[in-house]
Amino acid sequence: MSPFLEALTRVPDLLAAHLLLAASALALGLVISLPLAIWSARRPTVAKIALGFASLVQTIPSLALLALFYPLLLSLSTLVGGGIPALGFLPSLLALTLYALLPILRNGVTGLAGIDPAVIEAADGVGMTAWQKLRLVEAPLVAPVLMAGIRTAAVWTIGAATLSTTVGQPSLGDMIFAGLQTQNWALVLAGCLTAAALALAVDALLGAIEHGIAARRPLRVWIAAAVLAVGVLAALTPLWPRSGQTVVVGAKGFSEQYILARVIGHRLEKAGYRVEYREGLGSVVAFSALAGGDIDIYVDYSGTIWTNGMKRTDVPPRAAIVKGVADWAERHHGVRLLGTLGFENSYAFAMRGDDAARRGIRSITDLAPIAPQLRLATDIEFLERPEWAAVKRAYGLRFREAHPYQPTFMFRALTDGTADVIPAFSSDGRIAADRLTVLTDPKGAIPGYDAILLVSPKRARDHAFVDVVTPLIGHISVEAMREANYMVDRDRDKASPDAAARWLEKKVGL
């Protein structure tokens, strides 16, 4: 099967989730916008406030708006004693609804304000009530203008829904983000084309409804609406209930995580579970999703939770960090740490081998004096992580410039000379393949990062579930993980995360 056709096999489930989210946001946007447009058309002060707020929302990047709902919903859930999901569908729905407001609201207000006053006077003259005027006069006249706004909102919403991946909501963005990270352009193309085709199809059907209203041809309107409804129902069929228990496996946004998620998923599928994947999650989002039950299991790293979750700045031995994380996760969140997978994936500053040799740099201590002359490329999270703050404190590092990249492009920036230093990952196969020099950390500023297997509170005491995944504990060596990672990350003859996962399972006897 060609890579593109293989990528298309992932489309149905993600398209269904994407369409459900976009349709729900558009519907909620209509419920809010239509009454507000009528009120605004009759009250100029209300119009200024409503349109001003809707315009302000548009100035906020959609990714930032999605992220902002996480702490807001988390705080609200804490205040009311839990029960409000801070991740997944709800924050995505609320953010996209806000984005849908402006075009619907603006076109509605503009359409109502543009009606000839003589028409309104005639309606008043024949004794129509306010409701009759709205239903029989204003609504038909404003409908074509309003539909133009709805079409714009639909296209915007479908496009922005791809970003919901970052807050744990499945969408076509799963394919795009995963493809960008692993440089699987077939996956990116399949996700982009499907999202574009969906937007164009919905816009065409809404356009048919708009033209039918303008031409006063109700049959055309009903046919287009029926086709749209049938299409939505057909696209949502993958979400209909299926037999068997469903398990959600989480993954962060880099190759190793995609591979390990598939290793876990394969074992669960063999045991009879139906598996779904939530990929491309940030570190905080992933753990919160697990603690909240939005995902059932995923692999994290002890140092990440030690510094990000527990806010610890001390650096004890690796075993002590793992134990501390296990106790904290269970005590405060009900999350169970089953054990370490057998390898560590820590941050390790790296340079091109020839450059490091020429400059005589072997450790971060050697790096510090000349860092102001060098350029740093990092992954998207690193510059905001406690580890970076700890390294700066310990060594006084100050670079000439620092830029975040997706991890794959971070390595590319180093090898092509765009950057001089990166915080690499110790289990990454590209370190050896690109002949990079890993700098030692003589002051021990960076904690240990053992790969740990975490399960959600609702699965923590599910012995059948735990028994299926327990054989992973202690079975994956760093050498095997590096090889599997490089299969996905190399420039030529790339393997998919699924293929690399199956290779890894055979390599380590799973």
C-alpha cells in the first residue's frame, strides 16, 4: 500500500470527530449569534459591545484561545468540585464557537440595518406584530446576507478545528501534526486535503441554500439542506457505538511517543480492546488528560513530571525521582505508575561533532563562555521548562539567539547550520546518525528522564488491563529505542510509527 493510501485509512475516524466538533461549534455559534444580532440591530449600544467583543476574539490566535480554555475550565472544575472536562471536546467547542460568532453576527446586524425603512413602515401600517415583522419581512430579506456570514463561519471553524489536537480533541489535525513531526508528507497531505475538501463541500452546500433563498426556490433549499444533513450523518458513522471496550492511548508530539503509543495499542488490541489514540499532546495536557480520565494510558518521563508537575528543583538519583513521581501521582491524582520501560530519554545539549571538536567543547561548562556567540534551537516546550531555567542558573548560559522548532526541524536546524546547539533527546537515533557530540552535565543540572508507564485512575485497579501492558516494563533498551526512533526520523526509507513499533516489539521480544 502506498504511503498516501495508508494515510487515508486514518481519515474516517478523525473526519467524524472533526466534523462533529465543527458542526457543534457552528450550531452553538448560530444559537448565540442570531438572537444577539436581532438585539444588536435594535440597540446600537449592544451592537458596539457585541461586535467589539467578537472582533477582539478574532485578534487572538486560535491556538492560544484553545490553550486559554484549559486553565479556565480547570479552575472552574476545581471551584465546583470537579466534573467539568478541561481537555478535549469542551474547550475546543467553546473556542471554536467564539471564532464563529463574528461573521454571523456582523452579517446579521448589517443585513437587518440595511432593510429599507419603507418596508418596515409598511409592515407596521398593516398592523404586524414585532414577531410577525421578524418572521415574515425581516428574516426573508436578511437571509441571503446572513447565509454569507454562516458560510464564512463554517469555513473558518472547519479550518481552526485542526488545532484542537493540541488540547486532546481528535481531529484531522492529528494527521497534520504527526506528519509534520515525522516528516511523513503523505500524512500531512491527506489531513490537509481532507480538511480542505470538507470545508469546500460544506461551503458549496450552504451556498446552494443561500442561492435558493435569494431566488425564492424553497425546493432547492430543502434539497441542499437534506444533502448536508445526510452527509453529516454519514461522516459521523465511525462514532456510532461499537462492541468491545475502548481504550484511549495518549502520546506527546514527537516520534518516540507515536511509536510507544502504537506498542501499547498493539498489545491492547490483541487482548480484545478497541484502541483510539490521542496524539500531539503537550506535557501538561497529557498528564492532565490522564488524571481526568480523557486518556487511559501513556508514556511520560520521570524528569518531566518531577520538574513540571511537582515543581521540584533538586536533582536526586534517577531511582529516587521515579519513586517520588509514583508517590506524588497516586497521592494527588490517583494516577498509577506501573514502572519504567527500561530506558532514559533525557535532555542532552548537543553540537555538530566537527564544530564541537574545533571549539574544544565537551561539556556544558566548556560551552558557557562562548554561548553568547552561538545560536540555540530547541523543541517547542524547552525554553519555558524548568530544566532550561535550572541549566541557566547552574552554568550561566546565555545564547546569541534562541528559537523553538518542532523536534524534527530542531535537528535539521543544527545539521544545516541554522543553529549551533540543541537540547537533544538521549534516545534519539539522529545523535549517532548525524555525528553529534553530546555535552556532559558535570553540575548535574538536568534530572533523570526514565520512560515511565502511567495509567489513569479508572484503570489503576483494572487488573485485566494492567496485566496486558505490564510485560512492557523493563523490556525496552535505549539502543533498541534509538533504532526505532531513527526508522521514523531518517530522511530516506522512512518507516511509519506503526511499522517502527512492530519492529521494536520483535527486537525486544514483545
